[in-house]
Amino acid sequence: MGHGRGLLIVYTGGGKGKTTAALGMAVRAVGYGHRVLILQFIKGSWHYGELDGLKRLAPEVELVQAGEGFVGIIDDTKDRSEHERAARHALALAEQKMATDVYDLAILDEINYAVNLDLIAVDDVKRLIANRPRRLDLVLTGNHAHPDIVAMADLVTEMQEIKHPFQQGRKAKKGIDF
């Protein structure tokens, strides 16, 4: 088990790979017999390959899908208040589960985006970060990470798209993109 204070890690930016990087950490942690919590703030951002792959990592990995889908996307028919309620619920769930201190690593997927969309307050996320168990490594993913959270983090990686196969008219590839 890790010694001292757990790290606060942020994966942000407009390029692909934020969630993938976090999942890579989850796989590594499981390799050491660590317990991992993955909590999704926005539903629908993951594909079956990821979800089915994670099921194979149970019971060490616990996946909680708490969000309500992307906000403001064309086919999103839900009221904004439903998204806010779902995001607040996800935050409360994250706090509650992290407080049990059974996890070595917690990944809060798309929480940065939820803050950016004003579904949850940055101060509430800062409180969650400050109140987490001392040893817990915490990963926050999603584009538009709040400057306050970036300032608090130990490690921040910004994914930047340089080139994408879609630009050459190539379709998404199973096992790579989904």
C-alpha cells in the first residue's frame, strides 16, 4: 500500500485519452491487489468494451454509473435540473464511498466537465478532495478542469489532439475508440 498522502491526479484537455489514462491506472492498481472505485458523473461516455472489460476486474474494481447522460447534446431530452440532481447525487455517493476508506484509488470520471457545466460547485469538489482519506489516490477526469482544482493537483496532464483518424474520414475502430 502507498505511504503518506495520496496523490491528486487530473486528466483534462480536449484530446482523447483522459478516461483511458485513468483506466490504465485502475488496471495497474488491480495488479498490485488494490481496491479501485470508478464513479461516472456523466453517463453514456463509455462503451461496452470498457464496461465489459471492467467487469473482469471485479471485485477489486467497483464501477458506479451515477450520471444522467451528456447535457446539451442534441438527443438530450432531460431537464437541466435532472442533470444537476444526478451530479449532486454522484458527488454525495463519491464522498460516502471514499469515506469508508476501503479504496486505494478512486476515479471520478467526467467530474471536471460536470463542474464546468455548473452541475456541481467547484467548492464542493474541493471539499471532497480535502476530506478524502489521507492515503487515497484520487483521479479526476474531464475537459475544462477548474483552475482551483488544477492548482490543488499533484499531477495534471492535458490531452491535446494533434491528429485524429476522423479527419481523414476514417471510422471509429472497435477496441480502439469504443
